[in-house]
Amino acid sequence: MATFSVPRDDPGFATHSNSELVKLIERLSGTSATTASFGTEAPYYNQLGAETVVFGPGENSSALLMFWFR
């Protein structure tokens, strides 16, 4: 029988696509908002009442790899 451990199990969250924050980031970045599936602290800020988005450079496939920022 195989066993595994879950090192992280963050809850999900959603910020409405019509929020001013989402629209501002879309306008400034020239990119449309989309969803992502990975661990982040964002749901915890969201639970505290903060309008929350996750925004960063690059593709998820290269996230947290050495020299991802190049």
C-alpha cells in the first residue's frame, strides 16, 4: 500500500473578476485574469477581509525554480 503526506492544504478563495483591483491589474499588466492552482497565503488574507489577488511574473511551470526571475 502506498502512503503519502500532504505538506500543505490551503483553502481556496476567489476575488470577483469585476473588482476594481482585478481590473486595475489587468489594465496595467495587459493580461486577463485567470485562475491558478497552487499554494499561497492569499486565502488567509482573504479570510481577514482583504480583497486579494495573486499576481506575479512568468508561468506557473517555472514558479520557484532557480533563476525564475531572469
